[in-house]
Amino acid sequence: METKFIELSKQRRTIYNLGRNVKLSTGELTKLIQESIKQAPTSFNNQTQRAVILFGDAHEKLWDIVIDRLKQEVPDEAAFAKTTAKVNAFKAAFGTILFYTETKTVKQFEENFPLYAANFQDWSEQSQGGAQQAVWTSLAENGIGANLQHYNPLIDDEVRAAFNIPGSWKLRAEMDFGSIESPADAKDYMADDDRFLVFK
């Protein structure tokens, strides 16, 4: 039995301590991310996933937007200082991927396939999960760490304006990535008997 995929999946961990000591070029990373998303499955092959890949100043600009937006929400200076430190850790990474869903495509398939209309929103979210896992695992295979954040919808309008994002794209997640400066902690798993049913 081949287990290469399982071993790669074990490498795909949430890494918070990220840096910029990345050996791949931005061009190589862009190609890796794009190809990973292209090969991820979608319902009816409707390809609802979209991505914005940020490097350099654009990457830092995103996390500045997050900090500025959170300042409006965090109740006091002490709490905001902790929030800023957390976001600055994401900013210290090499780059960020913004994962979007093209809502026009979802709506089009709802209209074209009314029997399944109630499912296309859920299926688009499943496609997002597949794309995000594919990218994350591909990065891990290349020794690059990542973590997944969800500051949407809080930052949606500011990010849309900053990067000229189409109005029909809905932000679903933000993945910062970079060199692994310290590994993830050990991971616990629930008992298989509580998680799986097998019938023969």
C-alpha cells in the first residue's frame, strides 16, 4: 500500500512561527499555488475557487489592513497590543494567499441545475476546503509552513478596495506562508472507534 500522500498530509501542519527564508522564487511559488488550486476538485467542474497571491509590500499591506480594521473592534489598548502582536506574526511570513469563491458561478449553477440548487453553496465551500488543503500540502512538501486565518468578512471591503477585487468574489480565508522558524506542537487525535464506522 502506498502512503506518500498520508506522509505529506502529516507534514501539513498549522505553523505560526513563519519567516522569509524561502528558497523557492515568487514565480515558482505562484506556479505551485496556481497548479494546486487548478487540480483541486469542484462540483460539476464549475471551478468556483479564485485566489489572490500576495508577496512583498502587497503581503504586508494586507496585514496592515487587518490591524487597522481590528483596532476599531478591540475594546482596549492592552487587548489591541496582543492582537497586533498576533497579526504581526502573520505579517512576518513570506506571502499570503487570499482564497475567494466566485459567487456568480455559484448562482449560475443554481439556476441551471434547479434540482441541486440548494447544494451549490455547500459544494463551493467543500471546493474551498479541497483547494486550501491542496495548496497547504503542496507548500509543506516544499518545506514551507502555513496557517489559515479567517478575518473575513471583517476586512472584505478594505481588501476589495486595496487590491481591486471583483465584486462577485467572496473572501473565504487568508493563508500566510513562509519558512518554518519553529515546528508545530504535537497533535492529539481522537480514538478511531469514536470517529469511524466500518462495515464488512
